Amino acid sequence: MTKAELNMLERLFAAEIEGRLLQSKSKLLPKMESEGYVQRAKREFQADRFGRIVVEGWCLTLLGNMTYCFSCDAPSGDPQ
């Protein structure tokens, strides 16, 4: 996995932690989708005055989530 792909996985992971979809036009994402790391997603919200709001973006698959987590270094230091 390239450094650019790992950076994209990190951005997607951070977006999911914040409770949102990543909205990006990166050419890397369709390639990663074909490899099974990410998928397109839609979230619908019911607004009061504006009707239904649909947000489209990208999110991690289980494979993408595990790949990102295993790529991180273990914390250093003595366990307490």
C-alpha cells in the first residue's frame, strides 16, 4: 500500500470518528473502491423547513478499517 493510500485511509478514519462522510473528488478513491478498502455511501437527514437532505461521500469498509489500524505503530513506553 502506498503512502498516499494510507493517508487517504487516515482521512476516511478521521471523518468516521467525527461522524461524517468524506466528500472528495480524489482519483485514488475509485481505485481503492475496486480493491475493497472504501465504498460510496449516502446519508439522509430529515430537515424541518428544507425537506430531505441527502449527503453523498465515502466511508471505510471493514477491510479498509483493519488495514488502517494495523498500519499504525504500537504506542511506545512501559505499560502502567
